[in-house]
Amino acid sequence: MMQAPVGLSIEEIEKVYNKNDKDVVKTLSELWELEEQVEIIDEDTEKWNKIRDTCDSYDLEMQKIIYKQK
């Protein structure tokens, strides 16, 4: 009740709580009218993210090899 918006009755909060299968996060999101943010990634950005991940993986493996030899 302390995290719900001011001015709501306990009955209103319970109704939303029960409607959301007693999930606190979903209940608070609905009470505060929050929407899930979805990030749209275009093809070009996705391609560069994959390249970056590949390079990072390579760097990590090389570090393992180099530090093993010392």
C-alpha cells in the first residue's frame, strides 16, 4: 500500500492485485500506469553488435592463453 499511488483505496489495490495473479511488479506497473519499454534495433546495429561480441570473445580467449603462459 505504501508504494501505490496516493488516493487509492485498499479495495481498488486488491482488485488490481488479484487481477494480476498476485504479482506485485505487474500490480504496481498497472497502478502507476507504466509501460514496458521496447528497444527497436535495426539490422545494421544488430550486425555490429554481433561483430563486437565476436571480437570481445576473441579478446577474452586470448587473455586466457596469454595469462596461462606467464
